Amino acid sequence: GQQLNQSPQSMFIQEGEDVSMNCTSSSIFNTWLWYKQDPGEGPVLLIALYKAGELTSNGRLTAQFGITRKDSFLNISASIPSDVGIYFCAGSLTGTASKLTFGTGTRLQVTL
Amino acid sequence: NAGVMQNPRHLVRRRGQEARLRCSPMKGHSHVYWYRQLPEEGLKFMVYLQKENIIDESGMPKERFSAEFPKEGPSILRIQQVVRGDSAAYFCASSPVSSSTDTQYFGPGTRLTVL
């Protein structure tokens, strides 16, 4: 089946630093999504990407849909303590209102 | 506008009992999705439903698991004769009319513990 691998698995950074994480797939997706999950809560959508090569920003977050449609990255600039959490990529073959395949997650810890 | 609601938030069952997990989608949403998350893992798709219809159940185990989304009332994920391996967080998501860009909004999850 389809599998999404995220790297790094976890990272410790200092407040104010920029963060980069990526997601690779063994097969093509037509939609890429990035979610953040806080402990004890459900995932919250951060950015949605619908087109190969697309670069989209949402505040301090920037994400790109890889040209091969098999990868995506998420950057967070000037990290703050509330950025702590687990970041998941997710892919879909037929858009966001259908089955999503989630990645393995990147756990982010921000130190003061 | 209230978000996706799930109850109970925590559920403890003994092996062999039944577990019923409820999901009320956001107002105006007619599509519901169920996902399972094991500790330290990503979410795994289980089933996608519209009112009174199962659209995609490719992620549902063949036995003991069933889901419904009746015309009235919440969506129910039912697990019969639970085993320890069923212990996980179960998340429900909802979306409005199915289009290629409709976002899935997730509920807070039900954490099932099987003793």
C-alpha cells in the first residue's frame, strides 16, 4: 500500500530558529496536506497543496508540493514555543474530501 | 459553529466487550471519515461515509468492525468483541459537500483502552 515517510522523526530547536521537515511517498499523490496535532487532540489543517510545484504560505509556514508529486516539505520560520507538537503530512489521490494517507509524523520541541 | 464532536473522549473496555464510538459532524457537513491512530504513529484511514451510505471502507478490518451514519443522529463506529490490539485513538473527521478541495475537520478523538 501507499506509504508516506517523514523526516526527521523528531527535532529539538531553539526559539527563533527556522525549521524544515519533509515527506516522501512511494507513489504519486494529487493533493498534499500538512497537519499539526497537539497532545490529546485531533489534527488541525495547516496548509493544503493541490498542484505539483505549488508553493503556499500561511503566516510563518511555507509548504511546497514536489514536482514529481511524490514529496512535499514544510518550513516554519522564527519558531515559537506554541509550535511544539507533531506535524503530519497527508496525501490524497482524489482531493481532500476523500481517503487521506498520513505520514509517520515529525515531533517538534522548541526550547527557550 | 461547533466543531466535530466525539464521545466519549475516553472509553475503557474489557476483552470481549463491545465499544461504540460516536461522532457528530460539523453543522452542514454530510461526509464523515473515521481514522485510527496507534501510539507514536500516524492516522490510518478506516472508512468514509455519507448519510446512510458507506462510500469507502477499504481501511476497515473485515471482522468485528462496522460503521454507520444514519439519516438522523451521529455516526457510530462499532467494535465487537474488543481485543487488546484495538486500543488506540479513534478520530472522526467531517467535510461538507464532497469536492476536490473540501477540508476534513477532525474531532478530538476517542481513546479506547482494552484491558
